[in-house]
Amino acid sequence: MCRRCDGIARTLDGATTIAPGRGAPIADVYRGLREVIRAAAALLHGRAFIGLLRQPVAANLITFAALVGFGWSVLAEHFDAWFEQPWPVLDGLRAARQDSGAGLWLLTSWLLLGPPLLDAIAGVFQDRLRKAAETSMLGPPSAAAPPDTVLRLRERARVLACAVITWPVALFVVLVPYVGLPVVLAAGGAVAAIVWFEPPMAARGLGLAARLRLLWRNRWRAFGTGLGLQFAAAVPFLNLLALTPTATLAATSSYLHFEKNAP
């Protein structure tokens, strides 16, 4: 039994109780996607969150605008130059993707690097939203877990480093006809899940290895949430103002639906 909620937890809107556990893969992907929509609606209408949005929204706006501005002003120019000159190898692939290659590389760069960079800069301003979401769903906490800021910064840096290492590989994969883009989209959903589920798990003392095991156990719901948040990054105004707050609420709510007992 949950020590905090006496065995009863509710959805973000407080309308119904939740039953943690896994379902069929397709159903869990849908539930993860739906959680993103519920989180965005809760930010607009939830009384528990309205007074907490100033700093999270400002941090998201500044960081998201800076990342997009860097992408369009710096990366886009370099990517265009790469596709305008012959490559020593695989030049046929470059020629086939000359018109769309730079755009595919920008998309890939966001899918892999956008979430960890956005979280590394703006994520620190979202913790009050996470606590408010947990209070709304579980009730007041019996005891607060002390934050380990150094540990969380180190593990965020590890996730970002892994994304940077795989980035060049993904830039090649996305150019492969038919299969490249779906593979990179799936990888982007996985990266978003690893990044955005960190706050509610770290607050419970779970290190990176333990978080990855729990995400894998609940992989379909986590993937649906991560994929939904990548789609949300393309929604005007939601991306600029509330992508990180939406991710915080969606990941917190989805985490509370996870099956947490080891098999």
C-alpha cells in the first residue's frame, strides 16, 4: 500500500482513481499519448497549477527560443552547406536527399538533443509543478525526500553525453529511405522518456540504472508519453510556453501509473 495515498490515487483532474499496472502494448502507448493531452489541459484549467506557472513558463520560453534560434541560425546554415558539396563517401545518398536533408538533420537534432538540453536548463524550475501534481494525485506527502542536486546534475550530464554520442549516427540513419525517419522518431520518443521521467523517479532516490530498468518494464506507456511530448514540441505556443511544464505533469502522472514491483 502506498504510504502517501493510503492505496488511493487519482488522475490529474481528480475525477477518477487510477489503477497502476501494465496493459497491452498498443493500449499503453495510447495511454501515454493521452497523458500528454491531459497534462496540457491541467495546466490550463487545474487550480493547483495556475499560481505556479510564472517561472516554469518563463524558463521554457527563454530556453526553447534559444535552442530553436541556435538551430535555425547556426545548424541550418552548416547543414545546408554539407548537402551542397560532394561527400567523399555515400555521395549518392547526399544527392538523393539534397532537398530535404538539412530539414531531416534539424529534426533529428531536436529529437535527440532538444529534450536533454531543455531539461538541463529549464528543468530546475519545474519541481514545484511536480510536487503540486503529486499532491493533487496522492495527497500531502508524509515526508519530503531530500534532493540530491549534485547527483541529478551528474546523471543529466550522462544522458546528454549519450545523446551527443548517438547524434552523428542518427544523422546518417535518418537519410536512409523509408526506414530512417521512423527509426529516428522512435529513438526521439525513447530519449524524451528517459529525460522527462527523471524528476519523479529521482525524487524517490532512483539512480539512472534503476530508472532505465523501470522504464523498460513500463516501456510502452513511457514510450507513448515520450512520443507525445515530441509531437507537442511541434505545436505552436504550447512548445514555446509550456513544453517543459507539460512534460513535468505528463511524466509525473504516467509514472504513478507504472507497475513498480519487480517481477
